[in-house]
Amino acid sequence: MSSDYTKIYTGNPFITQLIITELNEAGIEPIVKDESESARLAGFAANIDGDREIHVHKGQVEKAADIVNRILADRKV
């Protein structure tokens, strides 16, 4: 991962998809890292928990973090 990007969230696919949708609507293009999907596609055993990481450009971290915090607060995660 380029040093121009910062991880802002790690979690289950349901919550990460909500966050990704909100980020896109705010004009932020996140990079999603899904180790289990990468392993599956490579023919290895998949990660059981299926967590995904969301990364955003460093210049968008503050705005993205506000969105993540709002979503998590709304869902009491």
C-alpha cells in the first residue's frame, strides 16, 4: 500500500460496504483490501472472519473519519 494512503477502518463486509457507499457519495474513492477474497482467488484457504480494510488518501482522512464515525455511531458498532 502506498504511503499516500491511510487505513481508516477494518471490519465486516456489511459495515465496510456502507462506509464505501458513503465515502463514494462524498467524493472520496477508497481502496478496499480484502485478504480473504485475495486468498480465495489465489487458491488458498480463505480468512474465516472476512474482515476488509478501507484506506483513503491522506488528504481525505479527516473527512473520511467523520463519515466512518457517524456510520458506526448510527449503528452502535
